[in-house]
Amino acid sequence: MDAADIGMDLEKVLISEDELQAKISELAARIDADYAGEKLLIVGVLKGAVMVMADLARALRTPLEMDWMAVSSYGAGTKSSGVVRVMKDLDTDIAGRHVLVVEDIIDSGLTLSWLVHNLESRNPASVGICALLRKPDALKVDLDVKYVGFDIPNEFVIGYGLDYAERYRNLPFIGTLAPHVYGGAKS
Ligand code: 5GP
Ligand code: MG
Ligand code: MG
């Protein structure tokens, strides 16, 4: 599938399928080196992280288990409030485990800050963060994101797990939406 298949809804392709896959391989190699001799629990944050989890898990050589959490920021508006509700918790007891949280994108960083504190309270051996995308605001929060795929401009992106009103998650690349789709204003 390429840009032409979603036609006028797409403004541009920001990161191609090849670029995504190359970056995932690079991140996996770094993670494998850092966790050599350990076992990992990778935790995907639903739903956005499904694609990066699936590809990263297949690229990693470190022995691993996969688990999932679903969280939602509640509060009005399109920006996350930092008040987070757990919709689906882990199935795994993470005490003593090396946990790597896998996220699609960090914008304000509020969701992830909350999540990291929540996980740390369960006494894991470590909590690391891998985010495919990071927006400029994320640099304002005190969050040690060891593995970042791409720093991107402050634009609303879709594809490769990321949605607009639940659509476009299945695109194999990251793109931006044409303004007519979301009513004209930039995010
Ligand atoms: P934060 O708490 O870091 O502001 O919010 C992170 C969450 O907001 C992401 O996991 C994602 O669900 C959503 N989000 C932030 N920026 C974008 C974006 O550009 N596109 C999409 N589709 N979702 C985004
Ligand atoms: Mg997410
Ligand atoms: Mg969303």
C-alpha cells in the first residue's frame, strides 16, 4: 500500500515503510546489546504500539515475553491530561523483571510518565522505554527515553498503528493527514 491508495486523505508520507523497518532493526540491535544475557518483558501500549511491537519483537534476539496495557487519558480536549485510567492491565507480575515499554509516539509525555511511575511501583528490576516517534514537547518532561526511532515535527501523524478516529492504523508508513480530513487546524 502506498500514498496513492488513501488518495486525497493523505498530505504526505513522513516516514516510509523501508525507513521504518531499517530503524526497527537498528533499535533491536541496540536493545539486544544492552540486555545481553537478560530476559525481557516487552510491554506494548494498546492500540498504537501494535505495529512497532510486532516488528520489534521479530527483530529482537533477546529472549522475551510480550504483554500489553491499554490506558486512556481522560479529560476534555485533544491533549492528554496526565490523568490516566487503566483499561487493561498487564497479565504478568513484573516484580524482578526487566521491562521495556514500547510506545508508538510521545507527545506531551504525560501518559508515559504516569505509566512508568505505575510500573516502577511494582518493583521490576528495570523499566526502559522505547518509542518509535517523539514530538518536540516530549523533551520538556523528565522522562528517560533510551530508545527513540524518530524525532518528528509537531504535526498530527497517522499510520503504522497510529489512528485518526480509529482509521489509518493499518498503513505501513507514517504520514500526515490532509487538513480537510480533520477540519483544517494543525494539532
Ligand atoms: P502524550 O501523553 O505523550 O501527550 O500522548 C501520547 C498519546 O497520544 C499517544 O500514545 C497517541 O495515542 C496520542 N498521540 C499523540 N500524538 C499523536 C499523533 O500525532 N497522531 C496520533 N494518531 N496520535 C497521537
Ligand atoms: Mg500510544
Ligand atoms: Mg489515537
